Amino acid sequence: MDDCIFCKIVDGDIPSRTVYEDDDVLAFLDANPLAPGHTLVIPKAHHERLNDLPADIGSNVFAALHDLTPAVEDAVDAPASTVAFNNGEAAGQEVPHVHGHIVPRFESDGGRPIHALVSDRPDLSDEELDDIAATIAGE
Ligand code: 5GP
Ligand code: ZN
């Protein structure tokens, strides 16, 4: 994609601090880090959302996340990390090229857990939960 920032990083047209690379995956430091070591893991091919990723590329992205998470934590002496994807515009995705964030976390960083993502939680009945589970499961 010509106007995609992350495709430009893959092509070397925009510099990045690369921490890992293989045939399908690139990982580099976030230019606007939430913490020291904040790393982005992307497929080299342009896919907008996780939903669009071919299964084998998704597996390779996850394998890189799996290997890099302890390396990132160790590099900055972090006791924990938040690993997440903003998957789609409504979820806050700003760069429309799939990327996983590895954000090192510290006891005193003032950050919050995934459960702080939304302020208006739904109050779902057992029946609604059953229906949703069945729909996801394809029943
Ligand atoms: P999103 O909100 O789409 O999940 O996250 C996009 C991330 O990409 C942000 O954390 C932002 O700081 C990072 N980012 C945007 N442009 C660049 C860039 O040119 N280089 C690097 N290394 N990171 C970028
Ligand atoms: Zn792209």
C-alpha cells in the first residue's frame, strides 16, 4: 500500500529501530512509546485488521509476539507487559496495517488493565450470554 506508514517501514522508506525480522514479520520500537521498550509487531504484507490476516501469517505474527515479549521485558527490566491489538477504527486503531503492541508495564506506571478499556459495561442476561456464545461457536 503506497500511503501506508508501516508498509513504508517494511520497504525501508521510513527508518525504524528494528528488533526482529523474518520473511513475514517485522518488529520495531514504537516512535511514540507508552513505556521504554514499547514494540510493534507487524506482518510485512499489508493487511488492515487481524480479521484479514491469512492463518499462516497470523501464526507467524503470534510466534514473534511470543518470542519478543520476554525479550522486551528483560531489555527494560519490566516485571510485566500488556500485549494487545487495536483491531479496527472503533477500537482505536490509527494505523490501518495490523500491529501488535508489546507495552512493558511497571508497578508505578499509572496504567490500567484491559478491563479499563470501556466505561459503559453491558449488563447481559444468562440467555443473552448463551445466545452470543452459540453464535460465536457457529451453532
Ligand atoms: P494504533 O493506535 O494504530 O494501535 O497504534 C499505532 C502506533 O504506531 C502508535 O503507538 C504510534 O506511536 C506508532 N507509530 C505511528 N507512526 C509511526 C512511525 O512512523 N514509526 C514508528 N516506529 N511508530 C509509529
Ligand atoms: Zn501497510
